[in-house]
Amino acid sequence: MPRPPYDLTTLAARAGEGAWPPGSVPLAEPIYQSTVYAFPDLDALERAMSGEESAPFYYRNGTPNAATLERALAALEGTEAALVAASGMAAISAALLSVLAAGDHVVADARVYGVTYALLAEELPRLGIRTTFVDACDLEAVEAALRPETRLLHVESLTNPLLTVPDLPRLAERVRGRGVLLSVDNTFASPAVFRPAEHGADLVTHSVSKYLSGHSNAFGGVVCGRADLVAAARTRLTRLGGTMSTFDAWMTLQGLKTLGLRMRAHSGNAQAVADVLANHPRVRAVYHPGLSGHPQFERAAELFPHGFGGMLAADIADAPAFVRALAGRIPLAPSLADVVTTLSWPWGTSHRALPEAERRRLGITPGLLRFSVGIEDIGDLLGELEEALAG
């Protein structure tokens, strides 16, 4: 009988590697630092350049370490192919530019990451591509925004920073018959807790410097999806020069091996922190899908049966004093998904590019702090937070 599908923890530890000749093989992926490769004759060079054979030839077109990481990420997201890029924004840019042209229209969730918002609102219009921003949790608003020239709907599986949860299966149903592609940024979730392709997404993107690598030491992005869509994105990325570095690809693969284990700890700890903050008098509001008061609580429980990842946000009275009280223990850092807990200030970092009125309309206020909850002992972590709140 065929072996049943591997659990994601096993798949993350093993995926991507193993493309070696018979005999003794390295247990850990080596780093291939060469920027160019030599060929014995013209025929061999032609097979590589044409794509007939999967052989590296020039750094900008892809490296062995990038290819290994792409195999792993496609396996984890359950897609036909994947493409790694120099950053998360390079991945999103390549994905969008591969399917959009002048005259096309995009519908996007108004809550998308601030730099993605700026790309859609300020950069793509210079190429003749327009975007309508809507509340992606409102299915009727999404459908009303669709036009004959709409080519793409872009959302996040868990939005940054307020953790709203669009109904991706129903969104996919609404756009499937309209010739509209569904693009999902899955950075906040990771494939350990959610796989958008299983719910109808055509393109899935990540900033791999977040949960996929997990240790704040590697940078890059990835596009996962159908082979033809990924191939088109690869062409755009190569022409625009957004190649992921060999070292970043290698480092990401090392972190990826513990993704399943890390995400269980992140998810459990974040739920515990959310429960404590939600009952503290100095906390005005907590945003986490695992709280019963979350507006998409039931939907989140259905779509994310194994946890919600390590992210949450909270509006805290005298947030600057709270941050100072945690100095030296919980860092204030403009990123997320490290194994240690960090805080971020969306007003001045991730959503700085949005106009102030738009930030306030979306609920992003100067007192809002984003928590990236790590894998520390939960007793130690809660003790630090409660001490800071008491101060």
C-alpha cells in the first residue's frame, strides 16, 4: 500500500533535499557560492539555457540552494512549483507583474501590509494598473468591486497587524468563474497552520524571513502556485534582478526544518498571552483569532484547526511606558516571527506608508502594539508581561 502523506513536521525536516547522485551524500545541504557554471560542450549549455535540463548556469537565473528551497516550499504549501526571491516584496512584485498589464484592475483587502498597499496604490498605477481597496471580510463588497477588467484579488490569510480572517474558500468561489486569480499572502500563518492553495488560492506568497526561516538571520520571499504562474513570475523576477542570495536560501532551509515544532510553540504561547491581555485593565483591546470576541472567531476555528500562529495585537494604555518597562527583556523590533518574543509599533513601522486617516480608519492607532510571541517558557513570558503591565 502507498505510504500515507507525511505530517508537516516530518515534511519540513526532509523536504527539498535528496537530489544527489548515488553513493555517499551530504546530510546537510552544502552552500554553492559559485556565480557561474561551466559546460563541456554547446549541447549541454543549450539544454541548461532552454530549461530542458535543470542545471544551474548563472546566479541571477537561480542557484542550487535556491532550487532546493523552492522544492521544499512547494511541498509544504502543496503547490506545483515555487520561486524564491530576494525579499517578500520582490516575490509579491514578481507575482503581480507576471499576471497584470496596463488596463488591468486589482481588488485588494484594505488591511494588507503597508508596503504592499503602497505598491498597489502608488507604484502600479504608474503602469496603468488600478486597485480598489475593500474589506475582504465583506463578500458583497468584494463582489461589488469586481469589474470586467479585474484580473486579481489580493488578500492576506491573517492580516497584519489586526489578525482579521477573510473567508478564503468563499472568496475563491466568488472569483473563480470571473477569470480572477486569488493571491494570498500567507506570511502570518505559514503552511504549518494554513495552506491557502487547499482553499482555492492560485498564488501564495511569503516573506521567508519570518516564520519560514524563523531566526531573524535570513532574508527573502517566495511565490508558490501553479507551474505556469510560477514560471511567468520567474521570468519577471530574473529580468528585474530580484534573485535570492545563496546564503539566504541555505539559511532559510536550515530554519525551515523546525517549522512544525516552532509553530506549535508559537501558537500555544500566543493564545496564552492573548487570554491574559484580554483580561487586564490596562489593555483596551486585544486582536487574536483565538479569542471568542474576535469578529471571525468561528471562521478562524474552522480554517485554522491547529492554531493561529504567534501573532496578536493589543491597544495598551500608555504603550510607551509598557515598551520601556520591557526594555532588555522583550525587544522592540520592526519585524516578526523570531523564536524570541518581540514587539512592534505598526503606526510607525509596517503601516507608516499609509495616510494617517487610513491608518485610523483601519484601527491602527498610536497605542497599538503588535506582539510576535516566541517559543520561550510561557510562565517566564507571562511573568514579564504582567510585571510590565503592573508598572
